[in-house]
Amino acid sequence: SRGVSRSAEGDVRVAGVSVHELAAQHGTPAYVLDEADLRSRASGYRRAFEAAFAEIGAGVDVYYAGKAFLSLAVARWVHDEGLRVDTATGGELAIALRAGVPGPHIGLHGNNKSDDEIVTALEAGVGRIIVDSLVEIERVADLAGARGLVAPVMVRVTTGVHAGGHEYISTAHEDQKFGLSVAGGADSPAMAALRRAVERPELHLLGIHSHIGSQILDPSGFEVAARVVLTLRAELAERTGVLVDEVDLGGGYGIAYLPGEVALDPDRIAKDVAASVQASSADLGTPLPRFSIEPGRAIVGPAGLTLYTVGTVKPVRIDDGRVRTYVSVDGGMSDNIRPALYGAQYHAELVGRVSQVEPVLARVVGKHCESGDIVVHEVQLPGDVRAGDLLAVAATGAYGRSMASNYNQVPRPPVVAVTDGRARVLLRRETVDDLLALDQG
Ligand code: LLP
């Protein structure tokens, strides 16, 4: 069984496990991850892109972007489902390797990689290091050369396409830290970096990488960016005689956070992108490269929810005399920073019982010492919502636990996987003793 079900008596189950049982066994707050759901999204993306790109005669690899959430089990699940793993730091790389993901199936990103991270990646034989600056091209080449290795690299470029849910998570416009700009044609920073990567014998230039942003719901940006990258590839071939084999189109596939919102459909987008790259490469007169994509949120986001227990409930009179019911829960911005950081919207439901009481305008808030500590800005909850009630917040699987903090010395919640009626802890709950253990007095 996959997904959330609710009986007439209000018994809510995730993958066949009752939320009461989960709360009783593991406490709250807790992140709950539906393994079958995650796996089917992973294989769904892989199948959709493989099918659509097979139609145009191109291969494609799907890398799961581990920044969205990574643990040993999750790395194994996505590997089982035929995905590769994209990492952005030495920590993510270590988890992927420890999980048994083969080095050649791992990519390493980062705009400021340490020597340690680069060397670990080289020694693990990662399939690709995505380089993000001219200086890094020299560093990776030097570190590889010193070890008698040839580093497989992609150059990350910025296409000028500005996409995604929030300025902080849009990555391909000009004034930000990632990638090398394609602006300037033959003299662009991107072209200079690609040429340098071709020149250095310690590097094998696999291809060009573009990531345009995150939580993208308008698919046209992917098509525009793909065209820009394919054009750059053709220009590089003209200038150097090297037609690179691979193009990565990044991640960023948007999901539904609220009831009624519609996620990007992987089949649809795969077909659209495939059609557009086919048209571009016909115009350019270059054969198609192998493609890859790096979805994170779309794989793990909808597969996760957070369970909270309600504490204080406080009616607060707002602007025009209306009342907003502030419902405090036992977590907050330490387990989900996204509302505070991006103004992200979520949906909460009472899951422990059924109430016939009229809904009221509510705001779900955390237990931290800031008024911006909001879990759900605006939601209708039954008017009798009270201490001890269980609330579930949907679609918290991505960038929840992975961006969690210990603000106010709050221990981070566990991640509990549910599969076929059974629950298993993937990451245990932190304790105050864990926090004290770091403190050297
Ligand atoms: N590839 C690269 C190079 C990336 O930088 C990212 C995300 C991804 C793939 C995966 O993007 P996704 O498919 O998950 O959208 N913390 C923010 C999202 C930051 C995304 C950063 N890079 C949030 O909570 O919305």
C-alpha cells in the first residue's frame, strides 16, 4: 500500500501504518517517509525520461539530487530504482558511497569545493565532477594530475533563464554565484571555461551542465535552457573540434504543496523537452548528446509528511476584527525552515480524529522564539482543535529534514519510513544529550 488513507472514523494511515501508532511509537514531531511512494516517483521519472528520449534516439540518466534528503536507505532505494545520485558536498558524497552507490553513478557539485572533497571524489571514481569556475578547473586538473588520474568533468553554465519558486532558489540568472555565463558568445565565461577544460589533459570534458532553478511549474524554461546549452555545445565543437557527449538539464521539477495545486507531470515534461532538444539539434546540425537530469524535490517531497502534536491554541484578533486561531505545534522552523525562508505554503490537516465542528481560520506556528516561526500560514482547521491533537503537514519530504537546524537547542526529529504496514526508523530522533555531547565545556 502506498499513500495516505482516511477511514470514516478518522483513522489516518500512511502506507498502512496508523498515524496514532507512529506518534505513540516515535513521538512527535516526526518526518514520515512513504518508501513505495518515493520509489515509484523515482522510477516514474526514470521511465518517463527514458521513454521520451528513446523516441528521439538519445540516452538519458536520472540523478537523484541528494540535497533534497539523503540517508543510507534513501540512497539505496533510488539506486535500486535505477537512478544515480547527485551530491553537493563531501557529506552527501560520503553517504552515497557508504550506501553502496557505485562511484561512477555519483556526481559531485558545489561552487566552492574543498581539496578534500575533490580528492575524495577522484579517489572514489565518481562519474562526474561539475566544475563551477575557471579556478576550479585548474584545481581539479592539478589534483587529478598529481594522482595520475583524469577527472571526468562537466562545466556548469548559466543560460540566463530565470525560473523557479523564489529568488534564492533560481540559479541561472546573471547576478548570482553559480556557473559560468553564456552571455558574450565566443568570449563568454562559459566558452572560456569549456576551452580550458578541453586543453587540460588531466580533465575529460564530458559535457555541459545547466540547472535553472527549483520548484519550477512552468516547463518552458527547461526547453529554452536546453536550446542554449545545445547551441553552446555546437559552438564549442566549431572552435575546438570537440563535440562533448553529455548535457545535463538539472533539476527543479515542481510539486504540489497545497490541495488543488498541480505538479509537473514527468511524462509530459519529458516529451516536451525531448521534442524541443530534437528540434534544436536538427537546427544546429549536430547529433544529440546523452542527457541527464537531477530531480530532488519531485522524488522525495510528496513522499514525506510531518506529524506534529498541538500544544497551545490561542485566538488572536487581527486587522478587521477577524480572529485567527494560532495553533502551536511541538516543532517549527527548526524542522521546516521553508515558510520562514521562502514564504513557502503548506497544508495541514487534523489527523488524529474527526471533528464535526465548523472550521476556523488558523495559522500553525512552531515553538521557536520568533514570530516568523510559521509552519502553515493559513489553513482551515476544526474550531475545536486542541492540545494533544495530531496534525499532519503534507509534502515535507524535500528540504525539510535536510535543512533542519538545532535552533533554540531543539533536537532534530526522526525520519521514519513506512512500508507495507510497517515502520522503520531511518534517522533516529536527536536528543539533548546529542547536543550536549558536542559541547566541550
Ligand atoms: N541540481 C542542482 C545543480 C541543484 O542546484 C539543485 C537544487 C537540484 C539539482 C535539485 O533541485 P530540485 O529538483 O530539488 O528542485 N532549499 C530550496 C531548494 C534549493 C535547491 C537547490 N538546488 C527549497 O527548499 O525550496
